[in-house]
Amino acid sequence: MRILEIRESTRPIASNIRNAYIDFSKMTLSLVAVVTDQVRDGRPVIGYGFNSNGRYGQGALMRERFIPRVLGAAPDSLLDERGLLCPHRIWAAMMTNEKPGGHGERSVAVGTIDMAVWDAVAKIEGKPLYQLLADRYGDGRPNRRVFVYAAGGYYWPGKGLEGLTQEMRSYLGRGYSVVKMKIGGASLAEDCRRIEAVLALLGPGQRLAVDANGRFDLPTAIDYAKAFSQYDLFWYEEAGDPLDYALQAELANHYDKPLATGENLFSMQDARNLIRYAGMRPDRDWLQFDCALSYGLVEYLRTLAMLGEHGWSRSRCIPHGGHQMSLAIAAGLGLGGNESYPDLFQPYGGFPDGVRVEDGYVTLPELVGIGFEGKADLRAEMHALAH
């Protein structure tokens, strides 16, 4: 059993939107296909992966370092004791001769290839990835019903309160119970007006989360926290720079309701420092580490083990990214849910065709691998790369 080829293509996911920090007018991602020598149901087994929005495609790093290391490794060195492709050994091959630290763009390149490897491994075994994960790392019983929230509420040119409320009303109408909007790209007073307009739409059991995308210094983060004390927000997300653990810790002294962060931490070590030093509270706060940006599931498993050692439940993890890989991890390993982009970054976000949100949850279908082939528009993009 061997990997024959790894293909990468940089694809646009541009959109005329912005958050408090960046606009998405030139945003890209990397799409990857891992071609194996295995055949199932008369077709070659190909695993697919892509990186989450917000970090651009990483094709140069893949082509220069990580893909050659995998293809140049002795084929048997990439197999487990059963003679099957081993994601952990493939990950180790990718990271050969890489120094510790520097968890920047390379973590995205590795995480994207890692996603495709896991997709291929689950397809070779003829299982949904969530079932394979439950079998290998859990009790064999995945929870196919996963909480999802709708992320949106970006700043659009010319889109005022009416446009924002129409967007959020649409998400609620599609079955979501929690919606999220951006803050920090306007004044505090204007953001409060935007928040109150959305809160006025919510019915029983429906909640609003807000996301500053790391924009604030400490005084501004605290000013927003004081203003938010009058609201019942699902969470207040990424107020300051992702690596400013002191800011996050001090913010918790001024805001006793749920905080969320972690989507821009790209290693177990950075996640551990967040837990050690950022004042995060395991009884109410949320962790948003995204495997597709942080060296993949191999590293994410280390992060989950670290969280357990520090007394955190996996149910406090709701990953960033809105992709089916994290959905599979949530179902197979018992996470608290997953982000969702109902209308953005298509065709890479969303669920397999026919999957509907009901009372804030989706039920994953029994599709082998991650389940990408269940989404027709995404399947077309992937097959165009691999065939």
C-alpha cells in the first residue's frame, strides 16, 4: 500500500466582506488530493483536504517541503502494523528536519495534507471518518448528531442594519439556534446597535455570539465587555491578539460570561500556553482550535490529550472553520460542536446535500471518509483536481 501522488491547487474563495482585521477580497485556499494505489468499488482511493478560510493557500510550502518528504519516504515507513497507511507516520515524514516553534503558515500546509490523508485512510477502511475515530480513540460509538452555529454578520459595503437582520433571520429560519456576527470594525456604539438589532430577532432558546477577530487592545476589550454585560451573549470571541494571554486573562476579570478563543493558535504548545496562562475557565469558556490550520488531526489529538490533563472537557471545544473534517472529529471524539458558514466560502463549507439543521443540530450521514463526496459542488471541485 502506498501513496502514488499528492496534488495541490490554489483556489479562490474571495468575497466582498471584511471583519475587524482583514477583508476577504483576495482570499485563497489550497485544495489537496492524496492519490493511493488502493481501489474500492472499482475506483482508486483518493483522499481530499483543504485549509480553512482566513489563512490563504499554502501551495509553495507543500510543493517545496512537505509533499516531497512524503513521496520520498520509503513506502513501508508510512504504514502501520497492519500494513495500512498511518497518518501519524505520514505526519512525522512531513515534519522531518523541521525545527520546533515557528507555528505559522507551515502548520496550515501540513494540516491540509493531513486532512486528505485521514480522508484516504477512512475510505480504505470503508468507514465514515467519525466511526474510524470512535473506533480508534473512543468507545466505538460516535454521536452523529452535532451542534452547529451559523457564522456571518460580516461588514459588507452598503449593508446596514436591515441587511444584517435579514441575514440573521435567514439563518434562524434554516434551523440554527445560535448565530454569530462580527464586531470591532465599527464604533462600540454602532456595534451595540447592531447587536441589539439581532437580539430583537431571537426567540426562546436562540442565542447570539460576537467575534472581534483579535482587534482590541486591553482597554477597548474591557470597554466592550462592560457594554456586553447587559446582554446574554453565547460568547465574546477573540477580543485581543491570539497570543496575548495576559490580555485574555485580565479580560476574564471584567467579564463573567463566556469567552471564546483559539482559532489562531496552531500547535499543541500554543494551546497549552493558552490553558496555562490566559485565565480560560473550563466551566464556561470555549476553545476554537481548528485542525485544518494547526498541523491537522495528528496534532489535534495531542491537543485534546493536553486538555484532558488540564481538566478540560472535549465538549468545550467548538472548532473554527466550518468544514466537514471538524464535523467528523466532533462526532467521533465528542467535541461540543462546530462552526458553520451557511452562505460563505462555498463550495468548501457546509454539509453534504440533504443534511438539514434542526434545532441547532445536524445529523451526519453514513458516507465513507470525511463525506466530501456527498456535496455535489464540492465533489466536482475535488474530482477536477484528481482526475
